[in-house]
Amino acid sequence: AEQEAKAKADKEAADKASQEKADQEKAAQEKAETRKLPTKQLRRRLRRNLRLPIRRRLRKRRRSEQEAKAKKADKEAADKAAQEKADQEKAAEQEAKAKASGEGEG
């Protein structure tokens, strides 16, 4: 009878302990879910880790944008020069035609 009572008490104690453990785990999980802001240290580390590649990426992007701008400017200058040359040729042709027609009339 004493052994049975002892076994029962042990079982109840074990049940209670496991229940408490489960409750603690549940509470910890809820706390983790409700805690949105990480600790200051963690935040600092995250920020630093983010900052480095972002800076690198920005530098890269700025460089590529400048290169694109330079390329575009060169292309526009070349286009403009070609256009002017074409206009000059056209003007010369028209002048020649006008002279020829003028001579023909005269």
C-alpha cells in the first residue's frame, strides 16, 4: 500500500513537472512571437551587416549609371555630328541644283 501511494505521488509529481515544462515552453513561444524588436546588439549587428553590401551595391549602381550617362552623351554627340554632316551635304546638293537650274535658265 505504501509503495502504491509512493508510486502515485511520484507519477503526480512527474505529471506536474511535465505540465509545468509544457507551460514554460508555451510561454516562451508566445513571448518570442510577441517580441518584435530584437535586442540592441542584434539590431546593431543586423544594421552593420546590411549596410556593407548596400554601400557596395550603391557604389556599383552609381558607377554603372555614370558609365551609362557617359555612353549616352557620346552617342548623342555622335548622332548630332552625323546629323549636321548630313544636313551640310543636303545643303550643298541643293546649292548645286540651284546653281545648275539657275545656269540652265540663264
